[in-house]
Amino acid sequence: MTETQGAWPPGLMVSAPASGTGKTTVMLGLLRALSDDGVCVQPFKSGPDYIDPAFHRAASGRASFNLETWAMNQALFSAIAHHAKGADLCLAEGSMGLFDGVATRGLAGFGSSAETAKAMGWPVILVLDVSGQAQSAAASALGFATYDPDLRVAGVILNRVASPRHERLTRAGMDRAGVPVLGVLPRRGDLTLPERHLGLIQAVEHPDLDAAIAGYAEFLRAHVDLDAIRAAARGGAAPVEGRLPAPPAQRIALAQDAAFSFTYPHILAGWRDAGAEILPFSPLADEPPDPSADLVWLPGGYPELHAGRLAAATTFLTGLRTHAATKPVHGECGGYMALGAGLIDKQGTRHEMACLLGLVTSYETRKFHLGYRRAVLAAPMPGHAPGAVLRGHEFHYCSIVDQPDAPLANVADADGTEVPETGSCRGHVTGTFFHLIAEETT
């Protein structure tokens, strides 16, 4: 398993006052522009987002990893950060607003991007949407720069600037506040990524992702000071020793396609580092899991968009059921739905799933589920014994129509309030609505 040693490379956190300010576009453009200049950039995502790391990898050529302080203890956090070894620069993308987190402290903090930046010793680049304001934007920037005296804001990138006059006025405010301007991005309506109900579409679904990222890089190169950004990067202290999660089996058949794609990168890295064999297969291509696998793992994703194809994938379903008769199967979120008896799509059509669990879910009436989860296992699941305490994150829009099986765990949100999405277990089959991040250790 991965152990940490040495110091981290210098880095920066790309954050913002709120979601929707353009930080993902800035992040992807910076990753590609710096990589094109020969800089080896290690990307990270602050927070539990499932989608952005794949975009980071497409932009930089290096796997991106999630770092966050609610579900991860310091040892795991450090083990993940160790993937920056060999890089010239770390660049992390924040989640939501810079200081946004949960109300109740987790294993190492409240889950904010500011905490991640401080833990790594990274200054912050603040992406400010200045549309509809000018000098007033400096008051926001100054507030963010002084809110936490232990956090350094290296400067701002002004986004959606309407005209040269708008730029002059906004810069005048930043000069008065003493906040460096690292870039000014003119307003452009085409600098957006396609979205659906869980946020951005998956990287593999983008019709021409490489061209889009190349366009972002060209735009950033023309309007930001890349040398100043590199010069602003700082490194933290030497990391503590830590290890990535151990694999739940030696040979793991892992569903991987457009319907099943969400597994945290550090989970898979831990499995591989420990010598586990990961055997990918595609349910959408009607491929069965490898018969020699010790475990079948169905990750989250978008099975609701492919429910008809999954219901018709008889080779996949037969292979899955054969495996489940004698060996463990686990599903997370979308994978959990696929293990159930039925999935009702947004048009109200029911599609029969694997029927290994009694779960029936529906997208006909959307219900939003979002947040950290702390689960105390009532039954075993692959890699974890009853009584184990797991930390994870849940994000979906489906409603439970029926959940007749025994609950897998007692599940609560970040503040300790119990939630009804307990997961299920039947025979060798288990499933959860949350995506596993880590097991609590004492």
C-alpha cells in the first residue's frame, strides 16, 4: 500500500465565493496550458465530487484525486496527497464556496476547500464572477482574503468582464483593496460545459472534450499571467505517514461504462497498490463479470439513462446472478439500483433490473439526496465487518418505491440525523446509496 514520505510539491487551490463562477473552466484551462508548457501538474479535487476528476485527467494527463476533511482522517488525506510525488506543481479545484462545509466537524474538519488548502499549505486563487458589479467586487475579494488569517489568497481571476471600462473599474477596486489581479477573462457564452441533473456530464460523454479543453487553455493563456500563477504556488510541510484503503478481494470484477463510472480514484488506487486485480467489464455491452472474480462491484453512474439496455442485457444479468449465488456482489448508488427489482425512468416506465435485491427506485418524481453519510454496518459488506463505521457521500435524484430487504447499515448525515437510505443486504448481495470514501479507524 502507498506510504507517504518527503515534502509535497508547491500548489494552489482554485476556488470561488460560490458555485457557478467558472472555476471548472479556469481549472481545466490552467491544467492544459501549464501542461503544454512542460509543467508536470498534479490535479486534485477538494470535496467529494465524482465527476470533475475525470475532466482533470483529460486536461493534465495525470489521474486526479479527491481530498477533503470530513470523511478522511489525516493519514488517508496524506496518503492521497502522496500522488503528487514527481509533479512540479499541484493544482486543486474547490467545491462550492471557499469556506462552505457542513455544520458538524468530521474526521479532520468540516469539509471546506479552505481546510484542504490549509492542510496542504496552498494559497488560493479566487475566481470572481464580476458581472453586474465593478469596484464592489473588491469588497468581496477583501472579505475572502481576510476572513481566515491562516489562509493566504494569492490573488483573483476576474471572470465575465464585459468591457475594457468594466475591467478598469474592477481593477481600481482591487488596487485599493490590495488584492493582486492574476487574470481578466472577458465574457464569453461558449465557455461552459454541458450539464444534467447531477451537474456536468461525464467526461467520456463530451462530444469533443479535448478540443474544448484546448480552447479553454488558449483563452486562459491569452488572459491570465501564467508566470505569476506559478510563482504564487507554495508547498506545505512534509506529509505524515498514511495508507490507502485495502481491497475487499483479490480479483474484483468492476463494471465500467457510461452507466457505471463513479468510484473514488483513491479507492481504486488502494486496491491496485495492494496487488488486487481489477477486471473491468461493460454491462451496457452485455458483458458478464469474469467468472473467476472473487467479487463483483457495480459503481455509481447513470443507470437511469440506460435502463432499457440494462434490462435487455441478458448475458450480463445471467453472469451477475450466477456469481451472486456463491460469491459477493456490491453496488453503490447507481449500481445498487441495478441490483434491485426495478428502476422506473422519468417517463414512468418500469425496467426490470437484476432482482438480486428487492429495491425499486423511481425517477418519475425526482427527489434530491445530497450530503455526507456516516454508516454503522449492521451486516457485513465486502471488505468491512459488522459494526464497522464507514464515511461516504450520497448524490442522486431517485425515490425509493420499495426497499423490502434487511437494512445494511444505520446511516446518518453529517450532523448525525438518520436518513432512510440504509442500504440493503440479501444473501451475498449488498448495496448502498452512498459512495464509500473511507472506514473510520481509531
